[in-house]
Amino acid sequence: MQKKFKPNPNSFKNTFCVFQEVPADVIVNLEVQFESKSGSSYYYTSEGMYRKSNHWGRLANSKWRLTALEPETPTKCKVGFANWNDFYPDNNSEKLYYIEVDFDKKTVLYQHKNNPNYDKKAVLRTTLETRKRIKQIRNLLELTSWAKYFEFDYLEFLRKKIIHELIFSETSLEDIKRNIQNE
């Protein structure tokens, strides 16, 4: 019989983590070690944590996101796995986050600076600054009304140019637009 692995209950407070979705049958032989009031189930192993839940994102005092399987599973309740070293410290005052955009899928995400994929080129921001930039980027990706004030041949080129500046500089959106109009 395998010895139960039990992490310190406070080890998940104020953390950021990206879980990877796994097939639900992965946890069939595992024992639930904690169940939250909201119905999420937690399974701990020496490698990491499985979480079965119908809600992901900001949770109490943590930010836990799920990267879905492709093709996406139709069930609302998903099982995610994260290694113990994928949990990074989180707070609202430090510049911990950078932004990534997938122009093909028209998605924008924030990542933690401790992520091994961080190339130190994107500007690090606080949680509040990151949320504000993400909202601006989503509007640029989803809407076109903002573009009527520009002379351009290719909307996608203009969109990428503005978003690139939002990610890789401290320049405000208004100043970025003004600078492009003056080019």
C-alpha cells in the first residue's frame, strides 16, 4: 500500500498555477484527500496535485487556471494536474505577471514570471496592471471600431503592432495609438 502524500494546508494560499487538463479516468484509482465547500475534489501525489472541478480561475486567495485538452472535452467538470513546482507565489503588489497573445486563436493570457518559458522580454506587471492591459488587448482582438481613426492597409498588421507595444512596453494605449497616427 502506497503511503498517502499530504501537503501543508497553507501551501496553496496566495499561489498562481496553470493546471493541465487530463482525462477523468486518471483519478479513478486515487482517493479524494480534500473536498472544498464548492465541490472541488483534490487528489495529492508525491509528484503533484489533481483537481476535479467545474470552476477555474480566481479561487479565494489564489489564481488557478486550466489549460484544456484539444479537442476540448464536453464535460463541465474537468480534471487538471499540476506538479508541485508549478505553484508560484502570488500577491497584488509585486510585478509578477507578463502577457501572452495567440493571434491565431485570438486569445490573451497572463503568465507568472517564474514560468520557465518566460524570456524576460515582456514587461512584468502587477495583477491590476495586467488585468487592465488584458482588457485593452481583448478589445483590440475582438472589436474593429477602434480602427476607424487610423489609415491602414492591413487591420491585422495594425492590431499586432499595437498589441505588441502593449505587451513589451510601459507606454499607454492612448500614447501608442497617437504615436502610430503620427508615423
